[in-house]
Amino acid sequence: MKIPGNTFIVTGGASGLGLATCKRLVNLGAQVVLLDFNEENGKSVTAELGPKCTFIQCDVTSTESITAAIEQSEKLHPDNIRGLVNCAGVGGAILTLDRKKRPHDIGMFEHILRINTIGTFDVSRLTSAVIAKLPPLGKRIEGEGGIESGGGERGVIVNVASLAAFEGQDGQAAYAAAKGGVVGMTLPMARDLGRHNIRVMTIAPGSFETPLMTAAAESVQLGIKKGIAFPQEFGQGQEFAHLVTSIIENTYLNGTTIRIDAGARLAKL
Ligand SMILES: NC(=O)c1ccc[n+]([C@@H]2O[C@H](COP(=O)([O-])OP(=O)(O)OC[C@H]3O[C@@H](n4cnc5c(N)ncnc54)[C@H](O)[C@@H]3O)[C@@H](O)[C@H]2O)c1
């Protein structure tokens, strides 16, 4: 799918990887609707990115809030929403039994799954219903540069998992379960939505320099860097956003999870 002129919804777009994605999409000529529950950051991002980016406050743990935000997005961009990037998410590190042998707070486990997994699915199912109403775009191959031609598709959904889905570290039972859920839903959603010419992909980022990652203790950050092959640094938002736009542009990518991690493998702490 070509990026210029199309509209993409980006959840969690007020910070980190979502913010980098909004910036790249706008720079490439797309319109962006940024859904985030952080109103202050959302408004300052839209002030920075100008009229091609609209902020709508939304809590991805609430179906009511998502429904209202998507209805508003559709009114703003009728017949033009072609993609969704699900960046809203939270981390969390809680041992299954803590040092005093107290069990993991079950409310926290549920909270992490509700935002990362159920939130991702809820925004995806509701956005896909909007995309499915649109006519397909172009043909899959249209001469030179055909991979960007539209591919007969209606739209594309990009989810965000984590290396924790595969190599969850100590204290990541909830986060790894949440991101494992995102990886697991990718193929069945691609199969379901393929009936409507909508693709579904997931990105599993390694460690990126965002508020979520820089909040981790310095010892944890150093340990993570040791496990990276090359370059032995945290990734930058632009590198993540580059992969998002590559996925949007390449119609033959569907139903799978791509790691972007500089060869990192997470170790036991
Ligand atoms: N940064 C990393 O190294 C890294 C690594 C692997 C996976 N991830 C994943 O990437 C995604 C983005 O992470 P980030 O590092 O950019 O984090 P971030 O904290 O910088 O941004 C997350 C955004 O999501 C928003 N958000 C949180 N809960 C929400 C809710 N209920 N409704 C709406 N918005 C909500 C926050 O307000 C924030 O703007 C997350 O899913 C995270 O798990 C990040």
C-alpha cells in the first residue's frame, strides 16, 4: 500500500514507538489519527506535527472509548482509513512469588493483559470493520515499484509484541503472556481478515530507547545491552517506524511476527 494520502490510526502515538511512527507517517505524506489516553502528550504531539495529525483521547481498555474514537476518526477521514498501528502498551515486572513468597497481584496480571492483548484485539476488530467497508486499492503488481501499488488490499493492521513473547525474563509472566497473546493472534486474525483483503502483521521489538525502557533500572539496561549482537545499543524509534512503513508498503507481508532486535536474546536475570 502506498502511504501518501492514506490515513492511519496509531494507538499509543503520544510517546515512544507510537510517536516515532506518527512522525514518519506524517513525513511520508499520510494523515494520522493518534489515539492515546495521555491528553497532555497527545496534544503536544499534534501541535508539533501539524494538521496532518489529529489527537483523540482514548483508553484502549474501554470498548466504549475505542468505539467513540473510531467513530470520530471515520467522520474526520471518511473512506480513507487504511491502517492501524497498535502501539499502546504497558510493561511490568513482578515476580510470580516475591522475595517474601507473596504471590503476584492478580489484578496487575489482568491489567497488563487488558491493555496489551485485549486492547490490541479490541481496537483491531473495531477498526477492521471500518476498513472492510472500503473498496480495495489497486492491483498487487502494477509495473515497476508494484510492491507499493496497493495490492488489491483494503488495509493493514500492525500489532506490537515484544521479545518477551519468546524469551520472557524473570518477573515478566504477565507481560510475556500479554505479548505472547499478540503474537498468537496474528495468524488467525490474518486468516480471518484476509477474507476482506486486510493484512495483519506483528512487530516484536527488542530494547528501544523510549520512556518505557529508560524507566528500567540501570543494571537491567546494562544487562540487556550485553545480550545484543550488533549494534550493542538500544534501538531508536525511527528504526521501529521504518519497519512499520516497510510492512505497510509491502503487500506480501502478512500473518507473521518480525523481530527487530539487533540479534538480541533475553537472558535469565
Ligand atoms: N520500548 C521498548 O523497548 C519496547 C520493547 C518491546 C515492546 N515494546 C512495546 O511497544 C509498545 C510501545 O512502547 P513504548 O516503549 O513506545 O512505550 P511508551 O510508554 O513510550 O508509550 C506507550 C503509550 O501508550 C499509551 N497508553 C498506555 N496505556 C494506554 C491505554 N490504556 N489507552 C491508550 N493509550 C495507552 C501511553 O500513554 C503512551 O503514550 C508497547 O506495547 C510496548 O510493550 C516496547
